[in-house]
Amino acid sequence: MKTILVSGSNGQLGSEMQKASKRYPSFQYIFTDVAELDICDKAALEAFVNKNKVDIIVNCAAYTAVDKAEDDQKLCYKINRDAVRNIGEVAAKNHLKVVQISTDYVFDGTNYIPYTEDMPVCPASVYGKSKLDGEIALKEVCDNAIIIRTSWLYSFYGNNFVKTMMKLGKERDALNVIFDQVGTPTNAADLADSILKILSSEKFIPGIYHFSNEGVCSWYDFTKAIHRLAEISCDVRPIETKDYPTRAPRPHYSVLNKAKIKTTFDISIPHWEESLTKCIELLK
């Protein structure tokens, strides 16, 4: 029986990995967060991997505070680049497989057709640059890695846009939400399930893949759907990005093309609204 180490297992995706693991009992699982295993400490990581006879590392750990990262660059790069290199080096030395999670922020968002894996990358924020550097570092040191870029991640667990909009919608009569940034929400439960489906198949094909739910929307559309499904009455007003300045720039268009992951691993992906409905049913 193969052993999967999931790092960052207290976050949104890590928590969904714990839940999804029950549907894939052919693996043994070790779920860790920074308290149990600091992936920034390469010696500790290697000792842990050897002691527990790990076969696969799924790295769900990341620095994801996009605006804070602009000022907290050292820690952001330590987690998103250096720790990923550690994982890659330990994996290569011990012949392990790696699944690394990356982001739509590796693109600057100036495109107008869905991004494929081979399109030029051009991150516009420190967070995006650190995640891209993590991808590059991993590919440099480890041949046996799958990198999955995702977007607009939310979940039943942790803090996320869906929970924030539900909370604010109940507290306020009106909300201003950006309508000129377009992408696709991703229910972390769908991503977790797809990761374990890939690992369960006999086809581990290294490379970069894109995964988000199907369909396209703006943050405004997303919020309207959240409130409708959660039966919240709130006046949601569309505003432009320029009317809501943030420390880090956001991609205006970050729709990901999922054809590669679907055809390579025979994965079907639900529409974002279908997956949002399931999440909100749980949250209600």
C-alpha cells in the first residue's frame, strides 16, 4: 500500500483531501501541517519521509495572502519557492512522486481566451511570482512531479470568498463587488477528488495541468449566485477594479483551459454553479 504525505493539511484543500481520502482507501495517508512538519526545513522533511516510508507528496501548503505578500516577500518566497524546492530535492533523492498546487496568478490576466499550460507566464504580483518560482524550482530538481494550477479556490473549510460574501450579505443591506475581473471559481472538494483520482490511476504523467470548475463568471456574478443559493437578500452592486484598489494587482481574465487534465486523466469537471450549490448546502 502506497503512502501519501499531504502537507498543509489544515488549509482549504488539505482539509478537503482529508475528507476525500475516505473514498480512496487503497492508500495510506499522513496529514501534516507546520506544527507536525515544517517543509521549509529540508533535513526534517527528509527524515520524516524516510521514517514514514512516504511514496507520494501532495503539497497543499502555500502562502496565499496576496496583498500581504507584497510587503512580506521573504516569508512568501520561503514557503512558495524554497519549501517547494526542498520537496523536489527530497522526492528526487528518494524516488517519490510529487503533486504541487499552483495558481492562475502566474498569468497577468491580459488574455481574452482561456489560458493553456503552454501559454507565456507573466505574474504581476509577488504572490504570483513566488508561485511561478516554486514551479520552476520543482521542475529543475524533480522529474516526477505534477503541477496543478487552480483558481478562485473556496471550500466548506477555512476562510474564503464564499464564506465572506455570505457573512457580509447577512450583515449589510448593500455590497459593492467587482464585475470586470473574470475567472472560474473552484470548489476545493472537486480538486481534492481529482488529485486522488489521478494518483489512483496507473497514469502518473508529470507536467503542468490546469484545473478549475467549468464555466466562467465575474466576482459580481459569483456573489449574486452565492446570495441566491444561500437565500440572502442583499443589494449587490457591480463596480470596476479601479474603484476597489488593492495592494497587489489581480488578473482581469484568468480563465483556465482544462482540456489537458481532462483528456490525460479522463476526468470530468462539474460546472462552478453545481459545485457552489453543494458547498452552500453544507454551509447552510
